[in-house]
Amino acid sequence: MMYSFGIIMDPIQNIDINKDSTIAIIEALQKNSKVFYITPGTIHINNKKVYGELGRLKINKKKAKFFEILSPCMKELTTLDCILFRLDPPVDEHYIHLTYILDHLELQGVLIINSPQSLRDFNEKILGNILSNKQIPTIITSNKNHVVGFLKKHKKIVLKPMNLMAGKGIISLSFNDKDNDDLIDKVFDESRHYVICQKFIKEIINGDTRILITNGVIHEDVLVRYPPKNDFRSNLSYGGNYEVNKINKKYLGYLKEVAEYLKYNRIYFAGVDMIGDYITEINITSPTGIKQIEEKNKKISNEIASEFIKIIHNYYDEKK
């Protein structure tokens, strides 16, 4: 059976096709499924029905214009079997309101990957801290004095906004640096007051590992990212280097428990980030790293697409 997928993503014309994981997923899905682009900003409810502008999407990287959207028109989204929700953070008011609309669609029988309820229930940075087998000293606070006390205790810390991605707004502080007060104030302003503060993990020098999990399956080819000179962030968007390795087998035991927990909560596609023995974050909004891993494992996009097909098949079998 050929299933139909709708894609909610950032505007496709702004995508870097050589790096973007959503494009890699679409390329794999379009081999055996129908893929539809949902024009950003068009999803709405009208008399309890959910609509959006749909056009059949075809990707061909050999052409100057790498995508084609055929016959876009407004349609009821229950015509789709599945929607891949791949919108990048910030998880702001607009993002949350869109999940409410997708809730409505889910109640009408359309599979959403990942579940809109789970995207609201779980913060990516808190989820990582909760599920880490080894705990990083952490506080989550809106009180500047708490941060100052935490810094005094641990001497070097990292401050993270709660709702951003790709290393945006993350800073490190060292005790007695003269600019600490100004930097703390700036982080609170940009994160709407709540921040997550963690002891600096010195093992970052050995890399930050991105592990992809699809439908409870752990992909054993992993992306290891290294911070550039004069920065502690390993995000590729900040100039980090990377290599593709096999997962460290010693982590597979408890990562299987993490994978089961994610699947149980209808988080079907996730990117687990580990520094040393710590899980620092679990990306559930728009996990990336596929294109880089493809440099070593050409089949990973097909493996992910295959798992998505299994999810749909099981989802509709259970409804019969």
C-alpha cells in the first residue's frame, strides 16, 4: 500500500539540501509513498475540520531548483495518512497553538509524528536530564540569585534557553569573570526568564554524540560533533567538526530503555545527545544529523523511512 505523508517544515525554498535532514527523509519516502508539502501558515480549523494548502512534493537534487510542488490547493488534512511535524524551534506561542490544531487532526484519525501532545509535554533539555543514566548537576530557575549561587558552587557552568535549538543562546560562565552579571541578564531576557543551568562537562573535548532513534530502534551509526577552537559548543551551525562512528556498545542497554520510553510516549523519531556518560538533550522537534551520517551509511534515510511506514501500518491495523 502506498501511504500519503504531509510535511510540516520551515519554508522549503530556504533549505540547504546538502545538510537538511527533512530533505533526506522526503527523498527516501518518495520512493514508495506520496509526499505532500503543506504550505507554511496555511493550516487552520474551519467548522471542526482541519485544512491546509497541499501540493505533491518531489525532490530532485540534480536540478537547479531541487523541489517541485505540484497542483497546490486547499484540502482537508484528513486526506493524509500521516503528518511529519518537522518545524524547527523556537517552541513559542505559535508553535504551541499549531500543536493544538494537530491534536484536533489526531483525534480525527491522522497519525502525527511526533505526537503534538508529547511535543508540549516534554521539553527537549529537561527530557534529556530526566532520562540521563548519569546525572549532571542541574537547576532550572528564573531567579538570577540561584544562578549566581550555582556558579559559585561549580565554578564553571552552562546556561541554556529552554525553547531554542542548534546551540542558540547557550553560554558558559566561569566564576569571577567580570561580565557574568550582564551575560546572565541577557540569557534571562532571551529565554523569557526560565533557564536550565548545568555544571560544565569537561568531556565535551571528546565530542558530543548524536544518536538517532526511530520507532524505538537505535541507529548504531552516530554523529560525533567536536567544538571549534575558542568555543565549547559542538553544533555544526557554530563551526563544529564531525565524524561518523559506531555507537559505544556500553550505552546500548539503557538507551534501549530510553527508546522504549520515547515510543511509549508517541515520540517516534528523536535525536539523543550525549557528552561522555551524560544525556544532555533529546531532540524531539526536528532531529538532524541524517545527511552527515549518510556519508558513511548511505542507507540510514531508507531505514528511517521504513520505520515510518511500519508505524503507519501498525497504527491503522490497531484501528481496524
